[in-house]
Amino acid sequence: MGGLRDMDGESQKSLQVRPDDVIDGFAEGSVVITTRMLQGEDGDVRSVEIEGDAETLRYLGRLFLAQADYPADCGFGLSPRSGGYALFSANAEVGIYIHRLPCMDEEEFKARKTPSDVP
């Protein structure tokens, strides 16, 4: 399993932190995520913008690291309309789903990912 490298080049393993618990290291209200779909000139969605101040981006970075090393589940999601809604701004358009490969249960993941899941 990969890890972060400190200034001396020594490998540091990420602590086995549940993605749900990453927010515990941040002051209440300090994380405000704004997401929006960005369209190209032809109107097709070209990318998803994830916006926030430095503290919000630190939270997201730690969330990605926690999910990378979390052994109990390969996926974690936040949404402005369900779990994690308090972390999103009122202008947020879409949620974030982080899925680590290989999938722990590919059949279940495919069943959950249906067109009704897309806003």
C-alpha cells in the first residue's frame, strides 16, 4: 500500500481513518464545498468543478486519502441533497462519489449505479 513521504523521504502509512470521520479534524462550518457542472461551447458537460477555500480543499484531500486506505468499503459519497449535505454550499449542484478500484463488490456497485442516481 502506498503512503505519503515526509521531508526525510520516510514512508508514512495513512492512519486507518474512516472517511466519515475525516470531518472530525475540522472546525464546524469550516468546510463548504460547491460543485457545478461545466459545459463546453457545444453545451455538453465537459467537467465537474469542485470549489472551496484552502480548508475545504484540505478536507477533500484527506477524504480521498482516507478512502484510498479504508479497508472496509471501496466507495464513499457526499451529496448536497443527502448524506453530507451540511458540507455543501446552497449553490452546490452535484454530489461527489469516490470509488476505489478494484471494487470490493462489482455486482452491487453496478446495481447501485442506475440512471435514477444521476440528478
